[in-house]
Amino acid sequence: MSYVLALDQGTTSTRAIIFDKSGAAVACAQQEFKQLYPRPAWVEHAPNDIMGSVVGVISEVLVRAGLTAAEISAMGITNQRETTFVWDKKTGKPVCNAIVWQCRRTADYCEKLKSDGFAEKIYNKTGLVPDAYFSATKIKWILDNIEGARARAERGELLFGTVDTFILWRLSKGRIFATDYTNASRTMLFNIHSLEWDGELLRLFDIPRCMLPEVKPSGYRYGETDKSFFGSPIPVCGVAGDQQAALFGQACFAAGEVKNTYGTGCFLLMNTGRRAVKSRNGLVTTLAAGLTDKPDYVLEGSVFVGGAVVQWLRDEMKAIATAEDSERLARSVADNGGVYVVPAFTGLGAPYWDAEARGTITGITRGTTTAHIVRAALEAIAYEVCDLVTAMEKDSGMKLTRLAVDGGACANDFLMQFQSDILNCEAVRPKVAETTALGAAYLAGLCKGVWNGTEEIKQNAAADKIFTPNMPELTRFKLLEGWKNAVLKARAK
Ligand code: ADP
């Protein structure tokens, strides 16, 4: 029997899952770690907390599965993207805590980049819009603000890595210093067309090239973990950022295939094949996970508040006791009663990009109940995803025919049916909900020959439930009009 281990290093927790050849999860272990908020809008992770959780969950999952490290054919790593580590090449000691993707400390500098006219150049090279979210300005902040860091970096004493790189380096005792295309494409330093670190951007951000890891395909023999960690070395054969890993885990290998993850936020990714599609609608262009040195391109759009609107109903509005209750309540009314919730709590992302927009509820009458508002909030998640899909269809010229869904809120059958209705296309929920970990496992297992090709993986991909559209055209049209009007009322400009 062949087993593949996936390590999923996320923003709030680290998980390890062992999959067998059928793609079924055999065992799972999970550990949360501390979120550090040293100032408002700053978010950090302690590198040693991350490593403690990584070693902890791998050891634990082996015990739970009753396997030794020697029985693991390959390991794949998937990770929270953009989070930035800088450490000493000799001692391995980080120069400061990791700066997490959510951290806004470089927001002003990014505004300046835009007002200085760098946005187009950066987009043309990296596919990204200048934002504090991506790694480049976080590295610059470390070099500019940690005493002695810039001089040490210039002497070649410091290394930069996203989480994957830091984990690989530590688990191999410094023998592997590498990342994959998907993680590199989120740094805002990597030219996604020439597939190289970009000299001009490195000069713009004043980052020495010698700090940067080698960039490899996502499915690639990176090396082995040092045998001191788990008793025997484990071959690491896959690395991918979480969203691209989920796209791979959903078997969206062909141009036009799309997945959406319904977590705290929503992440919609469309594989556009060998074509890097330029967005005119506020999406970013990034690289897909694959096994060759010619990765496919992806259009990516995100919504800040997805499942988080359900948390808000539960924790702030006290309208529901659990997230699951939202489904029962939504079904207790025949329709939304004319109510729309626009959950623009932190502004609106793609395709509106209105940072000043705020949450709005429209269409309230004397007869409006909590159930209507809960229903409208669930429907809002589907409308937001629909707006992203529309932007993606316009940019790519490809029509969506099937949406692969995953993430915590895809467990909600009401939401999934409404999503299918409003998009007028199938929404397919997979049996193995852990698509991110599965994607990392597939990349590693394909590279190691556990699976023979993507066809075999497609056959593994069983659906738990397929939601088919069942809404009259006129109803859909009216609902979308209602949503558009509500968004207008939420907008600041
Ligand atoms: P993340 O990875 O971003 O932490 P998860 O994929 O674990 O998110 O999904 C958690 C989110 O899904 C939460 O925002 C929660 O409110 C929402 N959620 C979970 N179950 C349901 C449900 N049955 N109906 C609606 N939303 C749900």
C-alpha cells in the first residue's frame, strides 16, 4: 500500500493528513498556534511556533495511522501564502517574527507605489496589484526596520522564504532552499511570464537577489526531511500555495475549470491554461500548480467576507446559535422577502474595489424577520461569488459550466443550491472536502509515481453531491437586479 502525507500549514492551524492511493484520508492531526497582534492591523507568527506545530502534527499523524516515516512514499506541503520569513543562513535564527499575509504595516508604502505610477509595471510583470498582502513590501520592511538586517542581507547572510521555504529549509537542516511557482508568484517579485525573479523589481524594493530561493515546479523532488525528525527521511515531492493546491485537489487541470473555496473569505480560481489572461475587472493573474517547468496560468478573485457573514450572524447579531442553523432558518421562509444583505464590512473587493463601502441591509419592511435576514446573508455569499464569476468570464472569454466547491460553508446545502441557481450552472461538492491537503498529496504522489497521471486522479474525484440549477430565468434576473441595487447603496462612491 502507498501512503502520501500532506502537510497543510494554514493561517490559524497546521494539519497533517495521510492519504491512501484511492485518495481517502487515513488519519489526520491538527494543532492551532498563536496569532500575534503587536499593534492594530499588524499580524505576526512566531517561526518556532509554526515549526513546533509542523513537527508535532507529522509525528502525531504517523502514530494515528500506525505507520512509520519509512512507510510514507512522499510528502506534499501546502501553505498560507505570502507570509514572510527572513532568517540567518548559518544559525537558522529568524531575524524577527514572520509577517503574516493579513498584516497591513506596509499599506502606506503600497499606496505610494500606486501614486508613483508603479501599478501597471508591477501588474505586467507579476500579475498582482501593489498591496501589503504580498511578500515584497514585507521583506523590504524587515530590511529597513530590523537593526543590521540590510547589511547582513547584502553580505549574503540572510535568507527569505514563504512558509513552504522556511519549513523545507528547517526540515532538511538547511539542505533545501527552494520554493515552487505558486508561492513565488505571490511574492510580487516573480515575473510570471519569464518565470524568473525580476531584477527590476528587486531593485525597486531594494532586495538582494542572494536572499531568494530557487523556484521549482510544484510537483518536484525537493529532497528529504532530515532523519532526526521522524526516524527515517521522508521525500518531499510537492509544494503549493493553499488556493492553487485546492484547484489541483479539485482536479481542475484544464483551461476553463473553476473552483471556489467558501471559507472565512471566498477564493475563486480559474485555470486559464497556457494563456496568462490580463484582467480588466480587478482580478489577479497567478500561476497554477503542476509538474512541469511550464506552469499553467490562473485568474484569481477573492471576496473578503464569505463564511464570515455567518460568524457575524452568530457572534454579533446572535441571530443563530451555530453556523449550521443558518440553513434551517433560511429554509423557514419562502424567499428573501425583498431583503438584501451586502456584507461589505471591510469594503468591497473584486470587481468593485471600494475600500470605503460598508455593510448594508436593504428592503426591510414591517414583515421582515430574522429568518429573512439570515437567508439574505447566505444569498449574499452566492451573489459575491457570482460577481467574481462574471468578471472572470468577461476577462477570459470562457463561460463557466461547472463550479467545483469546497471550504467550511460548502456544507450548507441551501447556499450551494442557491449558488447553482444564481450562476445557472452545476455546483459540485467533492466527497473528500480536504481539497487543499489532497492537492498537495496529489502533486507529491504524482511526482513519486504513486499515481500514474492526472487521469487516474480524475477517476478518484468522486462527488458527494451535485447541485443543478433549478430557477426560472425571470426570478434569477430579478434577484440579481435586487443585489445590484443593494450594492449601489453600500458603495461610498
Ligand atoms: P477558514 O479556512 O477560512 O478558517 P473554513 O473553510 O474552515 O474557513 O470555513 C469556516 C467558515 O465557514 C466560517 O466563516 C463559518 O461561518 C462558515 N461555515 C461553516 N459551516 C457553515 C454552514 N453550515 N453554513 C454556513 N456557513 C458555514
